Amino acid sequence: MSRSSGKSGKSKSKILNFRWFLVGFAVMMLLLMQGIGKPSIPVFTTPSFFQSLLLFNSPFWVMFGLPSPFDTFSSDSTESDVSILNRNNIYRFSDKHPRTITNFKYRPKGIYDETWVDTSGNVAVNKLFLDSFLLNYPFEMSIDDYLEIRKKQIQGKMWDSLLARYDLKQALSGGDLARLISQSTGLSIPVPPNPVIGLFGKPQININVSGEVNLKVGWRWDTQNLGTVSAFGQTQSTPIFSQDIRVNVSGGIGDKLKIKTDWNTRRQFEFDNKFKVGYEGEDDEIIKLIEVGNVSLPIPSTLIGGGEALFGVRSDFQFGPLYLKTIFSQRRGERKFINVTGGSSSMPFEIRAYDYAKNHFFVDEVYKPIYKDYFHDKNGNVLPTPIVPNTDSAKFYRIKEIEVWESTNDIKKGAVSAVGVAYADLHRIQTLQGQKYSNAMKSTPIEAGKVERGYFLKLDSTRYKVDLNLGTLHILSIRNDKFYAVSYRIEGANNSTESDDWYYGTLSSQVNEKDTVILKLITRPNMQPGFRTLWDRQMKNIYSINASSIDIAGTKIGIWYINQNNDSSDVLPGAPDKLVTIFGVDQVNTSGSPPPDGLFDLRYPFFNAEYGEITFPSVRPFDEGLADYFKKIGAPELASQYSYSDIYDTTDAVARRNTSKDRFIISGEVSGRATNRISLGAYNLAPNSVKVTLDGVPLREYEDYVIDYYAGQLTLRNPRASLPNANLKVEYEARDVFNISTRTLAGIRGDYQLLKKRGVDSKLGFTIMHYDQSALIDRVRLGEEPVSNTMIGFDGNLDMDAPWLTKALDWLPFYDTKVPSTFQLRSEWALTLPEPNKRKSEVASDNNEPVVYIDDFEGAQKYIPLGLTAAQWTHSSQPVDSSIGLTDTIRANYRGKAFWYQYFIPRIPIKEVYPNKDVPAGRSNLSPLFIDFDADMRGIYNKNPLFLDTVNQKFNPTADITWPKAPENREKIWGGMTRLFSSFNTNFDTENIDYIEIMMKIEAWEPGTKMFIDLGQVSEDIIPNGRLDTEDGITAANPVPNNIIDLGEDVGIDGYNNDREKIELNYPYPLNLEDDPARDDYKFNFNKDDIDRTAVDFNKYNNFEGNATVSETGQFPDTEILNINNGQTLSLDNSYFEYEVNLLPIPEQNPQIVGGNPEAGWFLYRIPVRKPNRLIGNPLYSNIQYVRIWFKGGDFKAMIADWRLVGSQWQRISNFQSNVSDKDSVMQISFVN
């Protein structure tokens, strides 16, 4: 916009403006002449129009966009050029910006106008003045028109103010744009006075909006050549849609009504979003405060708590000296309490006898006698102060050096790592005398629990603790999925030299690069009694209370026995001593010397305060320890009544089920070290909800303590709060993460100013609070009762100055007060009216009393699916079955063709399988898993030259009987599939799994065919050679496994393509005549319509070679390893339960059939998990990781609509009562489908 400079330019502008004024005047006169006698133009006939006809009335000129004649009278020498060209820019006569509705953009001095609303409140009146001289008749318009003009005027001013700050011809920076937007969000709208607006004070509306709304919409195409889970190519397309809303709105009407909203969609919890509307009254008004939304009600009472995390309505009133606060809201938090003594919080604990620590071990059995002598004298009595025995055995077996090794999947990890073979039983050698472990030991096959192989990492000494004299090892932060081994040396015959020292395993100083180390195995994953050597070396007399750095002064430990009547006692019936004495953990009194005082000795080694561990002198305290005690007192027959040998002979899961013996409890209370930091055990606390009292006296936030509301951390500042005898009570409100039930809090708080004058302040108060909780369901369960509680309380306080006390104290000799004395008196009284369950029974016999359901048996069934997706399964290893062969190599020669698949489009009606099931609209079909076992076809990686079929050129179809048809061979032919059930062990005992259920339709079944299910630890060795077979890292260009298919690797897990299989894998004649001797080629046509597919299309669907580019599993190398947690270590363990499925499809003759739809051929098979047909190895129900399905003896084809492991929320307790006959009635839990 150009500006004129100089006097001549300004004169020309005035002349030009005056000409435009004449033109405008002529136009006005023509309009008036046209309007005369033409009432069809209403605007020219209204009184308001004629009131604006003065030449000097600026609204008229503005109406027609013409320059005002007042522009010619401007005497301001700095006035801008207001020519018609610039006038158009100033008034924004364009479609891009709103027009500024104002009298003048540049007014001459002395011109002003006034606007007011008449007494009716419906008409706005405007007058224009020049130095108090009225220039026009009062200009009237309706209040609606005035507000509309006023709105546009404010908008115009905003645009003018904003655009004046920026040069829009240049690009705006991010900061300029942000400031531009932020300045346009604040809005203040003055409104004419009226009775409604007047209630809220100043007649003005304020709105401030900040935040952002981001909406991202798009489409994404991904093309890659590494790995994909898509079976239809390497390109995927997906829609993109995301929204992010962050808005903060604050505003108000007048100066009393305030609105505030804070909303963010990225917040994790709903309670973090805030909304509040509040009204604040004046000092002389009865209504002091009204709030709606997120409210709080603080109450100055130590007996009745208020609330912070509330959503509802709060109102405050004042009636003279009486102040009232009321609340009606939904509670979004829960009040909690914690007691702290001397800056240390106390924590109760309870340990069952079978919950011993799993990270303590003897490195060898020879240390057990030394350990016993450490705690006991020659007569078997526990020593008050244990001492290392001075015996030849203890001296000889003292450990001089030890290293602890942990299995690892990363061979590059750590400073010292190597391939190792760990033996549970390892003989010692004298390395410095030239003795070595044989090379044969480095290649010994894996035998679970006896010999383990893998990569091992040497642990830092901070990861474990070793007692060199007692031979005990404490592994800190032990991992249940790792193997642990040791290598160590002990003293030789000559104590003065190391040359004759004995070595167990290989020390790191003796390891050569790429050498295999020999180690002594200490523990392995899934420890069980079947690993007898390892199991016996695990210490089971140490218990952890899951706390560390414990303060002995605040710790109490006791041992209790639960009697038949469920009462607990610290003595055993028939024993004269307390349990702490019986188990040998009470040897001294509080002075540290005999005799015992009946309390647990809180001293080492019985109690380790650093790690929070309890140690019993006997290695089998609840078995041999009890037997030794009763033998001493002359009552050995009582030992069998209390002995709990299951702890040491079975796993803790099995021992837990023996409820008749599980009656010992170690319990107590421990305190941590005194500190000024206290964790409240909760996070994201409600603001201002924390109250702290010291010996009943409230503390002040920020002065006596500081609270981190987000982290739930309390920091004490008052020195008195950390004293040993200080009793702190912390009350806080933890906000609900999941707000399921409705909890209502309503109440009233009253404070009466009884007396207030100089030096005296006295108040009386009362509180009435009602808390009501709704029930989630009509049938109220135990622990979910809807409560309805009412609390009533009264309190009073008196604060007064006591100058008489100051004078009295000053009268005392040698004493002079520094501050004035005060007198404080506080008292409280509260009453609770509880209703723990407000849901009354509708059953007449209950007499309208509240009831709860222990269980309504809705959802009492729990299950774990076995998986119906074909990609979840792979070809199985050889089952351990001596009727097929004595070795895996022999059994592999009888592998038949097994394959499994799912159609992509569901084709089996749900009503056909479940006729009584409600079917949702649009989902009328299901897709079962099809299983096909062809005993006439040779299976994958089968090298048996006699097993010929139609694929082989030398197969003779005219023979009287083929090799697979021969009866002696037919019964041995097998095929199967397997999958990893869980990367970690699944505990059937804790999960309470009782059955295997299969909804199956058998389409073809050759008589004599058998179906088996194996659960437990199943070998992953598909090709029976005892080593890992994989596609990964098999080429010279890429010898290191990287979990990516590289060029030349997609050849199957045998590592060879078809041509090399014929030559290098020694497939005998005539198998080497086939195009694919290994039978591992993948083939499937994804382009074929699914409706036209048959079983033949899936014949090679589960194979390995050539499946990387188009298979459902994607471009990842195939491998025998199923559990990726094992790294490159192949699992060869066979310890499983085996179940046989009775395939006879006649319900009357097959006890395993319990339901289904027989008319359509569907049957529900239920196999009891606790009744396996065979046990292979040493299986445990607490250690289930793999499942294998396999068939033997003939052809089989079936559809599986569902199969799963089924359990119950209810657990059957065995041996609950002693001396019960085995022929007594038994309760069995089952479910109706």
C-alpha cells in the first residue's frame, strides 16, 4: 500500500476525495428520486433509512462503499492516503477477507459515536458526534442487527490487527504461523446489559481456545524383498487413518461463571481429561461456589476422608457464621492407607513350605555333610553359632577358585563366551599335572538333565555369591529359561602349591579360541525330580521373603501350623516346643546367648537381612528335620503325621496339591531401612489427595513432606518423621485405571465460626458422607458386594494465644521464651453406619437378607486352544515308540505322508457342527483344520528304499502286496505334526487343566489306525541326526545365521536342493530316481479359486523347499527349532505324556465321546489329561511346552472344528481328609457344551 508524501500529494487527495463526494451525493439524489412513489423498495421507505440521510452520516457512506466527505476535512498531517484505490484495500472489498464494518478506517480528530440499548432491551441506539456536537439523528436498529454488526466489526478488527503484523507477500515461518493462529483463538465479546447476564457480573463473554486437531488420512503401499507374512506377494497396501485431538478451552460469562476443558486423545487414562464449569459468588452472596465436572471436597478431619478424584456437582454456601459444602458425584478413585514407622514401611509376608527359593545350589553332593556339620554338633543339636567344621573333608573340598557360566543365544555377547558341554556328573582332573578331558566328552550327545550343550557366557562375580567353605552357590537374578554351570578347583594334597589342585571343568584361563569348554551342570530350565542329580543338589531349605535391605528392629518372623479345624498355632500337637525351636531357628534370646526365648533368631545365618532370606539348619526341614526332632524327644511315630516329603521329592506344583500336608506357614512382618523416601505402591495419584499424620498430628505439604503424585513417591522433610519411634500414617487416593462399577459419593460439610476475635479462633464442624457402590451383575459374587456406607462425624477446635503461659515460663529462672505461646485444643467423633451388601436376595427362603454367590458357574470353564491354523504346525520328530523301532533313525524309515490345511473361505456350516448354537448374522460358516495321513505314501526325509509308492518309477502297481501294505509294516507306518505350545513352560497344575477336547469329524478311517497326542517336552529333531538342521547360514556367502532367506538358502531344512539331494545326501536307489528324493518340495497355487480346491491342492502345502517366496509363512528360513528362546540350540528332550484317541465313531462303545452332532458325523472327544496312556521320560504337568499329533497303522482323514485343553476355575482337592477309603465317592467337574 503506497503512501503520499508532501503537501501537494495531500491536496490532490482531498480534491479527488471531494469529487468522489459529489459523485456520491448525485447517486444518493438519484436513488431518492427513484424511491419516491416506489414502495416496492422497502429499504428506502423505513424510518431508519430517513434518519441516516444526512450527508455527514457515516453509516450511509459505509453502506454504499463511498468515501465520506469528512475525509476532505482531515487536518492530520500524518494521515494516510485514502484514495479510492487504497480505500478498496482498507475496506477489504474482496472475497478473500471479511469486510471491516466500521464508521471510518481513518477518522478525523474529534469524531466519535455512542451506542446504547433502550429500556426495552430490544432496540440499540447509535449517535455520531463531532466534539460533542450531534451530527445525526439517533440511529436505531434491533438488538439482533446490532449484535451481528458488532460481531463483524470485532472480526474485522482482529483481521486488521493480525495482518498488520505480517507481510503476507512473504512465506511465514513456523513460529509466525503458530503465533498467528494462537492470537486468533482469544475472543472477548461485550454484550448489552440484561438481567440474565447481570447474574454473572460484567456483561462480557470470554473464550480462549488452544490446542490442535491432527487428522491423517492416506493409503500406504509396502514393497519389500526381505520378509513378509503375506501369502500373496511382496507388496501390501493398507489404509492410513489416525487422529490426534488436543484441545484446551477456557472461558467465562462475566467475572463469575468460568469454564475450563482440557482434552487429549493421547492420554492413557480417561481421568486425565478435565472438564469444569464453576460459579464464584461475591463476598456478600449466600452462594459462594458452584462447580460441575471434575470436583473435589477436602475435609479437615482425620477420621472422615473427603475426595479428590470426583466427577459431579459441588456447591458452597454461607449463612452468616455457618459455612456449608455439599457434594454429589461419582468417585473415580479409592482411598488407601499405609503405616510407616521411623521412615521405614512395614510389609507383611506369608510363605508356604513348598515356596523355597529356586536359586540356591550345592555345587556337589560332597558338601552336604560339611553343610550339616556347619549347623550341628556331634550329637545332632543345632549350634547357637554355626562354625565351619575343621575336618579333613572340609579342608580338602574347600573351593579355591570358581566361575559361573550361563547359557546364551548370542555368541558375541560378553567378554568370555564359548561353546560348552555341561555334565551333571563330572569327574575331577589335575590339569597342571597334564590331565585333560577327552575329546569324546566334547561331542557327547545331549541327554536332558545329564548332558547339555550350547553357548555359555561367563558371569560377572556380582551376579552370584559363593560360600567357598560350604560349597553353596547363590545365583542372583536367575532366569528360568537358562542353563547354569560352573568350573572350579579345590585344594590338592599339598596345601602350599597349586600344581596338585583338582579341577572340575574348564576355567576361562584355560580356554583356547574356538575350543569347547567342559563344565559342571548346576541347573537347567524346567527342573524336575527326574533330573535326579541336579534335583538333589538344589537347596530346598532357604526361603525368600521378596525384600532386601531389611531393618532387623522392625522385623518379626514366625512359623505356624494349621490344625484340622483351620486354627493356626505356633506349636505342634504332641510336641512340647514351639515350631521355631523344633526347626532349630531359635537358639538364643534377645541378648544373643542361650537359652532360646521362643522367637525366631533374626541373625545370620538363620536370617540374611541383606537378601531377605530365611535358612533352616536341615536341608529337608519339613521332612528329615521333623523326624530328627521327634526322634530326640522319644516320639518318632509322630513324624509321619507331619512330615511333608512332597516338598523335596516332587515339584512345588505337585506338593501344593497335597492339601493334607500343606499346613505349615512361615509368616511375619519386615521393615526396610529407614529412609526419607517412601513409595506408596501406586502411581498417578489424585492431586491434593495425600494426607500425612505424625503420631496423629497432620503434617503440611511442601513444608513437612513433598509428594510426587505421578510416581507415588513421598519425601519426608520433617526430621521428626524419620526418627525410629515416629509413627506415620499416609492416606492417599489412587485413581481408578478401569472404572467398571458406579460409585457415588454424596455428602455435606458444615463449619460454624463459634468465636473469632483477637487471639481466639474457635470452630465447630460436622460431616455427613454417604458412599454407594453399584453391582456389576445381578448375581453378586464374593468380594464384589455393592456397599452402601454412611459416616457421621463432629469435630471442634480452639486456637488461642496464651500470653499468661509466656509470662509464667519467663518467670522461671534461666529460661526465656523466644516466641509467644499458643493453646490448641482439637477433638473429633465419628460414627459409621455400614451396609456391606445392599443387594437383597429374591429367594423367599432367604427372608430378604443380602446374599453373595461363591460362584454362579458362568465362565467357570477355562481353556487353551491347540490351534487350527495350518502355519502353526510343522512336521513332527519321531515319536518314542519301540513297536516302530528302537532308534529315531529306524523310526524315520516308517514315516508316511501327513499333511494338514485350512481352506481360505469357510465352507462348513456352523449349525452342522453345533446345531444348538446361536449363529451371528454374516458368520454362518467355520473353517476347520483338515488332517490327511496317507500310509501308502513315503513321508518327508524318509530314506527307506523299500518304501515305494506311485511317485517312484520302480513302483509296481500290479504286485500282490506292496511294502506299505504288508501287515508287518503297515502297523509301524506313522506320520505326524507338532507345534510349540508355549515359549515357556505351561503349568497344567496351576492352570488346572483336566481334559483334552476335540470336536472332530472322521471322513476316512482305516481299521487299525491309531491317533496319539503327546504333551510335554518333545524333541525338535525332525531329521534324526542329533544336530540342528536349518536353511539359515548354510551358504558360503552367508555362513552366519541371520533369520533372513539369502540366495541359495530356500532348499529345505536338509540344506540341499533336489539335485544335491540325489548325490550328496545318499538317498539310495531307487529313491534317487525321483525329482525330489527328500519329499520336501513346496507347491501350492494361490491363483486357483478356493471353492475349486481339493485335498490334492494341499498335498505339498506344509513342505520347506521353495516356500520362501509364496508360502504363508513368508521369506524366513525354515528350521527345526520351534522355541526361538533357545537360539541356535536344538531341543532333543523327550519327556511327555502320551494319550491315545479312541477313533471308534460309536458313542455307545466309545467312552471318550461325550457329545457332538452324530447325525452329521461330528463327535466331541474328551480325553482326561491326568490319565495318560504312556509316560515318556520324566514328564511333569507343570512343564508343558510342546504338543505333537501323530497317527500310526493306516490311512486317516478328518476335520477338526475345535480342539483345546480344558480346565476349570474350580480345583479338585485330593487328600483333603485323611483316612478316607479309595472306594469312597468322588466329585468330578465337567461342563455342558
